[in-house]
Amino acid sequence: MGSIIDGDYKALLKRGEFIDDSRDGRVVPFKIYHPVSDTLEALGAAPQKFPVILWSHGFGGNRDGAGFISRHLASHGYVIVHITHHGTDSSLWEGKPGHPWDHLKKTVVSRETTLNRFRDVPFALNQLSQWMVEHPDVGVHMDMDRLGISGHSFGAMTTQVMAGQMFPDEDGQLMAMPEPRFKAGILYSPVPISHLLDDGMSDEDVYGTISIPLLHMTGTDDGSPLHDFGYAERLKVYEHSGQNSGAPEKFLHVLEGGDHMIYNGTRGKLGNNDLREAHEAEILNVALKFWDAYLKDDAEAKAWLEKNQNPDL
């Protein structure tokens, strides 16, 4: 789908952390990619506004992952906010001997830890309003009325829940935690949760309540590095998404030969992938088309998506 063509803006970074006093001082570190340009504002003109996209990292990751995606999007006029979720982040392996994946495979994540990860998202959105006032050089350009959410692997699951997917609580009962401020989302390696469900709960019950447009991205080699399932299981999220909520628009993009780590910019324990450069260009192209369609109301981008998405599998 062509080479990577950056946009008109340079991408700069800001870092910080939010403290949630209501959750025993839980720390939510963040990293913001934002566009800058010498000609961003003409003298006396109103500040240019950019859509805001939240990024949620995968298991064992942090706010520094997937930078190649966010730098590219920022260059095309988006502000991307990466957050770190304590308890499912890189602190599980940092400073420990051996490979990170070996530590992650041994880690048991409690339901409360997962639910706290989900709670980080609306908390961060609430904190951004004050942060924007305190940092007007970036905040004045952030359009919080055009919000998207995305994430890789565990971050994709977080996106699914914010989009309306049901999730079992501490007692195994399905609950909903949708964040209505989001207009659309991208799932990089969607995560099926059939293994968490009690008998009698169907995929339609779980994914059918998704209520915003989603782009589902996976690859034919996108198996789980930590669990025993392949990419076909990830398609169940797409197949059943939105069946009970008015069928919001959804798109599927499958990379031929794409593996699990292609979306993160790192390889983990996976070997070299000769298709990496081509796949990254494809990811950036499709992601930008999706955000342009749903956060910038670009009709041409929407038509491109409808024409070029993978057929139902």
C-alpha cells in the first residue's frame, strides 16, 4: 500500500503523570505526541484544533511503545496520549534477569488489576482537561470533542471495553464500562475473552454491545505470545462486534504474514520479519485513513476504507 509519507507537522513529546487519589494514589504516567509547525498559527488567527487519540499499551508494555504509529499520526495533525497501566506494565519484568516474556508468562493478573487498567482511561481523560489549561502550548490545540481510542493486545482489550464490550467482574458477572466520549477506535490485535466466560455466555453477549465504529487489525501469524490461540480467534471480536447495539460500522484489516509484535515496533522473542517495513507502512496508511474518516469527517478516506478492507473471513 505504498511507502510511509509523513505529514506537514513535526511531532514533539511531553511526559508527565496523573495521580488518582480516589485509588490510593495510583500513578498513571503519560506521554503525549503532538504536532508542531512554524506556521501552525497565523498571527491573530484562532488556534488550530486537532483530534485526540488515547493509546493503551499491551501486557508488559508502557507509554513508550508503538511510537512509530503515534509519531506518524502526529505529523498528520493528531494528538496522541499514551498512558501506562500499573500492574500490567513493564514493571513486571524491568530489572529482573532473563527475558521479559518469561516473567510475563508466569504472572497471574487479578481481575481487580484488569479492572483498574480499564478505570485508568476515563480517569486520564478527566485529568487531561486540567492539564490542557496548565500546558496551553499544546492544550489549546487539543479537541476533546473529537476523541478516539486505540491499543495493542491488552490495550486492544481495553479499547474493546471502552467501546462497549462486556467484561466479567470480580464475581464473573458480565458488566459494562463504556466510555461515551470516544467516537471511534482501533484494535491492534483484538483480544478474545472466551476463556474468561462462564457457561451460557456467548460471543454475541460479550462483543455485541460494542457501540462505536472500530477498525480491527490483525495478521495471519498473529498468535498470542503468552496464550494458546491463533489469529482466527481474534476474528471473533470482529464477527460479533456491535450485533446488539445498532450495528455500528466496523472494518477488518488482516496483514498477510503479520505477527503479534508488528504493531508495537519491537520484536520481543519473535525473530526478524522480512515484511516488517512493508507491514508498518500498511498499518500507518490504514490507521490514518480510519482516523481521517471518523475524527476528521473525511468522506474520501471513508470511501477508501470501504473499498479496501479485507472481505469477511
